[in-house]
Amino acid sequence: MRKIVKFVISAAILCLSLQAFSQKTKEYTDAITHFEHGKTLYAKKLYVPAIQEFKTFLALKPGPNFEYETNAYLNLCRLKLEKQNAARDLAQIIRNHPGHALTSEMNFELGMFYFNDAKYSRAIKYLDTLNATDINKAQRDELAFKLGYCYFKTNEYEKAKKEFTKVMNGESEYAIEANYYYGYQCYILKDYACALATFNKIGDKGPKTMQLYIAQIYYEQEEYNKAFDVIKNVNLAKQQDEIELLTGKIQYQLGNRSVALIHFDKYNGDVSKLDPQEIFQFANANYEADRYEKSTAYFLLIANENSALGQASNYCLGVSDVKSNHKERAFNAFGEAKRKNFDKKITESAAFNYAKLAADLQQSSTAVNAIKDFLQEFPKSAYSNQAKSIMADIFLSTKNYKAAIEVLEDIDELTSETKLAYQELTFHRGEELFLNNEYQDAQLFFKKSLKYPKNPRTEALAYFWMAEIAFKVDDYDESLNLMNRFMSNGESSKSKNKTYGYYSMGYNYLKKKDYPKAQNYFEKYKQNETFSELNKATYLDNSQRLADCYFLNKQYTKAIAEYGFIIKNNYKNADYAIFQQGMLYGLQERHAEKINVLKRIQSDFTKSIYFDDALYQIGREYLSLGNNNTAESFFKLIISQHDYSPYLADSYLKLGLINYNQNKDDFALRYYKTVVERFPKTTSSQEALSFIEIIYTTQNKPEEYFKYAEQVGAGVRLSYQDSVFYNRAMQTYTSKNFKGAS
């Protein structure tokens, strides 16, 4: 009976176990169905429902083995749908599970994702990991082409060619493009034979731009007729500029310059970005058509090239400028052409024209030296006789002052004409030396010019320049004497230097500190000169010196007006004029105007040397008006921003005084102690110590003062200390504070 019971119980348990196992098997089978269905939907590119199936499967907790693969499929779907962070998550799965069966597919899809996003370096990272065995046959050609294209876009041409080769001879949809880009790489690398062979292999199946490259290749191979036969049939709206450029270049090389110019004129690109040879073609086509303005603009783009093109460009620039009467520019251009010296014939002609233009431009010394160099380098030149004739004209017209003077001084007796020539030559030599700051030698030649005073105007100007030299060497009395001789000469009134003479004499008297006379001459300059852009600097400097004289002569209203004129015209020293004007308002006790004027320096001239002066004066003005808080802010500005200002110590003193007057003794002490410690052994330090003593004494702490004075090396005599202590005790006693007095 017990056995029967045991059997029945065992059978029941077995049935229950089988039932539980059957239920789990069914749940597992159902879960797998979601997974497999998700894969089927993924294969059919139905990514949205596939994602739902994979998520359902994961929700059933299939275990770690399935979780990885399901997450991989799930993120592949998200990648296809371009969901945010899908690429990042997929890359993470690859890193965490290398070597899994899905790794190749994930690398492939990530590579394609970045390829489509034009992120070619990233695409390479994933596509380059794949072998042909890792992917299906349909994907192999796509992989080879797109990996090759990525290498192409990242300028790794050899790797790109290797990949394109895998596809070029096949029949896949990528074969034509692979051939095209293979050929295009050859074109870029200037392997024109390879490029032509590849392009011709594609024939009409290639893109229309390919014909443009074929024409360009023929051009580079100097097969200009073949190039033209190709380019004339190319019709690409987006590449029209390239077509016009190449057509123009071809016609230029075929000798059809006028036809080339038609195409160059239709080119709308930036000519300055073309290579020098192309720019030269633009320039020369215009030059040969006598369009000098355009040709000049183009030649200038390559004139600095240190090459035969650069030399030819400068030579053509010189010829163009001569024809358009721009001699100075032509002179410089020929100078560059002869210096580059790549083509001897161009160098010879350029050297001659350079010397000829130097003479035309009255650069006598340069012209003579250039002719000497020319005759030495090209003694048998066809230009030799003409060059010698030019040099003779230079000496006859006395354009080479130094050489001509030496010749005239070697003559025993000068004629009236040669005396006049000597006067002019020595005067001009003096001017040359003056402009070179060689004042002693210049003075010598000006004096020589007075030896034969044939031309009254030249005589007057000699005195003028001698006066200027005397001023520059600080001989103000001599300068005044010579300038008076200039001014008294009847010819001075015809010279533009007459009014300048007033200005010069004003400066001489200013240097001699004779301010009334200086003022008189600065006024005369102003009365006789009209303010204009040409004389702006001198006129405004005269106004500034006149204002200074008014100031020094205590004519404050006039000084304010004159400084105002300088400020109005924004002279370079406007900050000085503003500061002076502010000080004048202060002298007239026009406090608000002084403050407002000086604040312009604070707002408009932050780098002015008068910046801290203005801050200090504004602070002082506010202090005198009893506006302590505002005054304090300006003194603090000096302290915080101008650590090397000469007003630093006084600013601390002023801050100490302000705080002392406001019963802020601790702040006052801090400022006064700063003065003592930062500026020892100065009058400011002594003043600060006096206030420190007053404060401590007032606070009934004289011992604190004695201690501090000792600390900073300003000890106090014992007798004085006794006197201070006695006075304090008496004050305490009289106030009946006996304990404190003991």
C-alpha cells in the first residue's frame, strides 16, 4: 500500500516538472520568434518594426548571449534610420565584443554611414578592417569603390588606385565611376598617359567634365590642336569659366592672341589665383592689344616673381607705363627687369631704358651710374651711342650736382652763365645734403651759392635754409639773423617759405623763452596762412605753440580758444591741448568746465601720457569743491591703474586726508603708512608721518606713533616723547581720570 502511495506521489511530481519544463520551452520558443522575425524585417529593410521586435525580445530577458546580438541588430536598425548616437553605440558594441559574427557587418554599415555623411577618414577606419571574405559578393564591389573613394578624398592616391582596380574591370554599377576616379587621380598626379588611357576606356559613359580634363591633358602635352578639337565640343554651364580659360590658353599658344583675348574677357574667375604662366597670358594678350590699363593690372600680379616671367612682366610694365606717360612707374619696372637678368636681351633693353628714364626724371646721379654700368656690361650695344649722348646732356644741364660742381670749380675763371649755374648747383647740392641731415656740409654749399648771387630768389632761399640749419644745431640767434635776411629779401614774398619763416622765427623765440615775440610771429604765420589739408601739420603745430604762448603770457581766454581749434581738428597732440585747456579753466575757477574737459582724456585718450595727470587734476578739483566721494574715486583710479605715476604718493596723501576728514582714522592711517613705506625719505613721506602723529595723538595713543616711527626709521627724540606723554597726562588729569594719568 505504501509503495502505491509513493508511486502516485512520484508520478504527480514528475507530471508537475514536465508541465513546468513545457511552459518554459514554450516561452523560449515565443521569444526566439520575436528575434528571428526582427532579423527577417531587418533583412527586408523594415527597420522600424524590426526595432520593435528586437525590443520585445530583449524585454523577455533572453540571456547575455542573445543580448549582444540583439543589441547589435537593434543599433544597426537605428543607424539605418539615422537615429541619434546610433553610430556611437554601434562602435561601442564593436569595441566590447571584437571578433563576433556580426562585427564585419557592423564595420561595413558604420563605414557606409560615415561615407554617406562625407566623413571619409572615419569611414576608412571601419571599411579598412574588412576582407572580401567578411562580406557578401554584392557588397564587395561597393566596399572596394567606396573605400577607394574615401582614400581619394583624403589624398591617399596609391591606396585609392589599389581599391579602384578591384572594380574597374568588372560589370558592377561602380565600374564606370571607379575608372573615372582612377583616371582623375592620374590626371592630378600629372600621369597624363594613364589618365588618357583610362578616360578613353570609359568613352561617352564618363561624366561630361571628363572631356574638360582630356582637353587640359592635350594642352599640357602641347598638342594644342587636339586640345581645341575636344574643348570646342564641351558644354558645361557650371564649368564655363574653366572652359573659357582653357580655350583662351589654347588660342594663345596657337598664336591667335586676339581670339584668346575674347575668351579671357569672358572668364569671370579670380585671375590673381591662377598660376603665373596663365596670368602672363592674360597680361600679354591685353598688352599686345594695346590695352595697357588691364595688362598693367595683370602684370603687377606676377611682377615680383623671381623668374623669366617676372622679368618679362616688369619689362612689359615699363613699356606700358612709358606709353601711358607714367615715367616713375616705368623707371621702377625697368629697374626690376634688369635686376632679374634671366633673358639677356630683355636685360640689355631694360638697363638702357632704366638709365634713360633716370635722366628724364632728373635723377642725375642714378642716371650717370646706370649708364656707366650699362656701357660696361654691353659695350657693343646698339644703344651705346644714345647712352653716351644722354650722359653728356646730364652734365651739360648740371643735373649731377656733385660732379658738375667739381667740374666748375676746376675752371680758372667762370663766365656769367657758369656763375649762375654754380650758384644753382651749389644751392641744390646744399638742399640734397640738408634732406640727408648732413647739416654741416649743407651749410658749406649754401654759403658757396652766395659767392655768386646772380639769382636773387636762390640767394633768398639759401638764407632760409641756412637759418633752418642754425635752428637745428640750437644756434637760435644765428637762425634769427639769417631768417631776417631771408624775410628782408624782396624775393621772399614770392616764395612759399615766407609764411613758414614766421613759424620758424616763432620757434626760435620760443626756444629763447621770449614768449611775447614768439607769440607775435606765431600770430603772423596764422594771419598769412590759410588752413588746408596740405599744411595741416604745420598749421596746427603753429596753433599749439601759439596757444602755449598765450598760456605763458597769461592770455587765458585766447589760449583756450586756440587749444579748442587744435582739439576740433583732431591734431595728433589733441590730448595735450585738452589737458592744457582744462588747466586754463581751473585758473579761471571754471571748475565744472575744467572737470568736463579733462574727462575727455579719460574717455577718448586712454593711452595718453596725460591720462594720470587728468585723473589727478579731476580728483583735486572735486576735492576743492567738497565732493570727497567722487574725488576719492579718481585718486583710487590712479593707485589701481598707474603704479608708476608721479602722482601716486600725492594720491595716497589725498585719500588719507579725505578719510581723516571723514573721521575714518583707520583708513587714513593705512593710506598715510603706504606713503611712508613706499616713498621713504621724501617730502610726501614727511607729510604722511605728520598726519600719522596727529591721528595717534588725537586718539591718545602717542606710544603707537613712536613705535611706528621707530619701525620705519624715523625715530623721535626722548625729550619730545616725554613732552607728548606729559601733555597727555595733563589732559587726563584735568579730566579727573587719575588712574589713566598714573
